[in-house]
Amino acid sequence: MISAREIARRGHDVLLLEASKRLGGKAGADIRDGRIVEHGYHVFPAWYPNVRALLREIGVTLIDFDRYHYLTQGKFPDVTSVRGPSSLSAVLHDTFHGILPWYETVLFSYFVLDMVSRSLSQKRLLDRVSTVGLMRQAWYMTERVAELNQENMLKASAIPAYDMSAMTAKRIAGFWMRQASPFLSVLPGDLQSTFIEPLGATVRSAGVDIRFEHEVRGLHLEAGRIHHVTLSDGTPIDGDAFVIATPLEVTRRFVDGGVYRLDPSLGDMHDLEIRPMSALQVKLKRKLTGIPREHVFLHGGRYGLSFIDVSQIWSSEVTTNLFFISSNFVPLVSVDAATAIDALMDEIRQYLPIAASDIEATDFNPNLTTQLFINTIGAWPDRPGATTNIPNLFIAGDYAQNAIDLACMEGAVSSALLAAGAVVNTFGGGPVSAPEVPMTFSRANLLLLKAVLLPGVAVANLLARWKGRRGQVAP
């Protein structure tokens, strides 16, 4: 939508071919039995400048959160509340309430600072290291700090810390550290009606011709260029330029023999990895009191579950409506939907007092056909850029190279603006503004802060080791 809109606004005729019956792709929502079914809950941090600009344009006011929560098995309604993107509030307000003692909380926060201050490069081979690899190099690291960092990363991105590129983790943590407030924001309603459809209206008003249920099956070449695409019913559609803005698993299907011969680098997309980030909505017949208004991480657990109760932020909801995301759905990918739901609900009941008789409806999106690109070690050179070696073929998607470097809505929009700019630069029209890149602190300031905090970190590390030898572990 973003690529099409920006190109059309520069005077070009644009046709948007959409395989499904609605706009939005992975980010959209569907209506099922009269209920809104999301692909998962969605968050909008302060470091989403391009997405937030779109929301301002269409008049959406976000609801801001300054904290998130941990819930431990059997402890409901007691939660551990953490303000902002780090655990600093836990140092000031007790000891992570059973998650980590204060001295390891200090080490956790220092690791984030240490990681962000590193001079990692996407180009140097020796910098291609996982986040766990970076933790292993830290002299002050403890096992519990590493485990908590792993849990946070998995729930936020569906990427295990032992797979996640340290370069990506450094970049995202840097964005969040510099623009920490609001920590997270959410929409006042479902994504489709609140964001996607109003955005779609601006696409149509730009003159874009949108055609639904038009699935592209192949690219056809002539004289070293894309001449036309073929739809699933065999219909050919030609054009001067083509932007592939499909999910990764779809995009790499288009890299057939002809495309590969013209641009072998596109074949590297097959080295990129994807994982499902699955969603389960549980609508109750009653209000379940004691649930925080903000996002809740189920601490521990097998399936990387987190949730938000949208009844506390959507005026349309009367009873508790829990939107869960399973960031570790891999153990369930081969089972049927009923078995997967049972497994997820069994774990949920270890944290929340939900009886079978409380449930009005469950809606399950395994998202196995719309999996999430995960930014593993060394993935950057395998990711396509906005332009290709085929002069009229362009690529947009959160898996394409862009400054955000993470599979998220901001990355998708940034990539789309890059693709639109490349098309306009090639075929004419007014320039497309480059995507805004989130701010970060200067490395010099971060290194200075590291030096100031070093004595305190040394004390915290000594205390952690002493407590460990005495067998005093956090409850």
C-alpha cells in the first residue's frame, strides 16, 4: 500500500494486485462468526517514526503505555511491573519481585548498555555473532540474566537469542533506549478498521487501482526485464515497473530460472529463516478482575506466551477479551488446530484462573502460511535490497534491507518507502522522502556512561557470584 501510494502520488498509473479479499496482509484482521480476529496484537513503540506519521495522517490517536508486566505460574493476580524498555525501575522499586534479584537486574541493564555501545558492523565477518555469543563474552554475565534476556527477546521477536543477530539486537535496543517514552502504544481498536482501511482509503485517493483476489503466480521476462506477471487463472498483466511486496515465503517463489540468471543474489533469500508467531484470542463471558491494562509476559512456560486484554482499551468490548501471542510455536507446528489450542490453553490455565465454562469463544491463527522473518546471524547480506539487477524489478518487505533491521511494521514501511523512491528515481516523478531513521545516542556518550557505571557493575557481579556460591537463588 505504501509503495503503491507514493508512486501514484508522483503521477504514475499504479495497479495493486492483492491475493486475498482484504488489504493489510499479515498485519490485517478478519471477521469470523461476527468477531474480529487479529493475526496477533500489535505494538507501536516511540521509535516507529514512519508508522506513527501514517497514523497522524489518518487521525489515529494511540494509547500510550509506560510499562509491561511479568506473571509467574500460580501467582495471579500478583505481577512484576517493569517501566520502560529496561529493568531500571526494578532496581528502584524492589528486586524484580522474584524474577531477578536487584544485583542481577543491574547486570541485565548494563548488558543492554554494553550491547548498544558496541561497534558492530553488518559487513565484517567477525561481527556476525548471536546475542548469546555477545553475552558469553561479557565478564559480568550470569546464567539467570542470560535466561531473562532470552525470554524477552523471544517474546518480542520470535527469535531465540542464540539465533538472533547481535547487530539487530544492538540496533533495536539503541532505538528503544534513545526513544523510551512512550514505551509502547496501541491502537484504540482493531488494526483493520482503525488503521488498515483508513490507510487504504488514502491509497485509493492517490489513484491506485486495487484488485482483490488477484494472486500473482509468476514473473515473465523479455529482453532482460520483467515484461508481465501471470495471475493464478493464467491472465497476463504487463507494466513498466514491478514492485514485489509479498511475504518472504511468497517472494522467493518468484526466483525461478529466468529471474535467477539475471540476478543470482535473489537466490540468497532461500537462506533466510522464518518462524510462526501464532495468535490465540480467548473471549470470556465475564470480566476477569486483576489483569493489568498493559501487556503481560507469562514468565517461563513452553510456548513464549504474552497477552493483552483488549477489553480495557477497546470501547466495543464488554467482557474480558485476551489476545495471546505464542512466540515459540515451533513445538506445535505439526499438530492439528484442536491439539494446539488445548496445549496453549493448558499452559494459560497455569497462569490465569480461566475455567472452560468461562470461555465464550476462542479464535486461533497459527500463522503457518504467514510466518515471520527472523533476523538470524549473518542474514543481512542474504536479504534483498529495494533494487535488483533486473532494472524494472523492486522489492519491499520487512525482510528486505532497511535501517530498522527487524521484522516489524516499521521495517515494512521503511522498506516500502525505499522501493517507491527507487521506482520514482528510475521512471521519473517528484522525489520520495527517504524513510526517517530512529535516533540513537552517540557511541561516545554510551561509552562514557559505561565507564561511570563500571564500579557498581563490578560490585553487583561480585555479589551475584557470592550469592551463587552460597546457593541463594532468586525464588
